[in-house]
Amino acid sequence: MKNVLIVSGHPNLNGSLANATILGEVTKELPEVNIRRLDELYPTYQFDINAEQQALLEADLIVWQFPFSWYSLPGIMKLWVDEVFVHGFAHGSTAKLGGKKLLLSFTTGAPELAYTTAGFFGHTIEEYLPQFETTAALCNLEYAGAVYTNGVSYAGRDDEEKRNAQRHSAREHAARLINAIRSNVV
């Protein structure tokens, strides 16, 4: 398999059910994948820019794994993009990421129905994704789409049935992500 880098942008993966399950399943199925947990590596948000850029350079496929937060990336991952994807490295005339692929993998707390034109947010998930497609284009990355799962919120975590349903959804998500990874690195 070509080199796959997963950047986990969950701000507290140890407190996660869905994102932790997804990454756990990927690790079992694809142990050669490089997973960088930003919360574990950088609890004070002080990134090792050289190490992060080197990991990106070694990857053929870059996967951003995160909980959808305020219709975008969580704060730690947004700051990581701001500090790592700088001009001259990620974009511009001396950019170094060209030819790699970017795949999004994320979860939402709100249910699928909330992400419809008639739903609570008034927009579909796809209407929130152009910012990621534009980032990929700016960095000469091939945008490989998004794998996402709705309805895995912290609400109801005291209910075993709801936790089991979220684990099941996360495992299904992981299976789709694994298939997407495999199809993007052949």
C-alpha cells in the first residue's frame, strides 16, 4: 500500500466514542497507516511544523479525520492547517504537496435530517464542503471526497443503547473509510 497519513483533529480523542472507534477500526484493518493524533502530540497546540510537514511529504494520501465543529474543522485542526499549510510549502510557486490526494473523514453530532434544505441548518453537508475542495485545489491536491456519518453526538451517552448505536455507526463509517483509502492508493 502507498503511504497513507491520517491526521486526527479531534480535540480530545480519549473522550470520543465515534472518532476513536473509527480510528481503532482503521488501525486494526490497515496497521501500516500513519495516524497523527494532534490532541496527543500537541496538547498545548504548539506544533512541530517540520515534523508535520515531513509527514505530509511522505504521504500519498492525506486523510483528515475530525468531528465537524461549527460547520468546519475543530480549533486544533484549524490552527494546524494555518501553521502547517503555509505559503511555499503547501501552496505557491515552491509548493511541495502537488499530486497527493486529500480525503475527508468526519462525524457530525446532529442527525442527517438536520443537514437538509428543509432541516434545522437549512443546508446539506455538501454545501459546507467547498472550503475543503478549495483548500485542496490551492495546494494542488486531488480532492478525493468525503466520508461522513451524522448523529454521533455526546447527547445520550449515559444510555447504553445509544452508545451501542453510535459504535455501530462508527464501525460502518470505518468500513467506508477503509474502502475509500484502499481505492485511493491503488
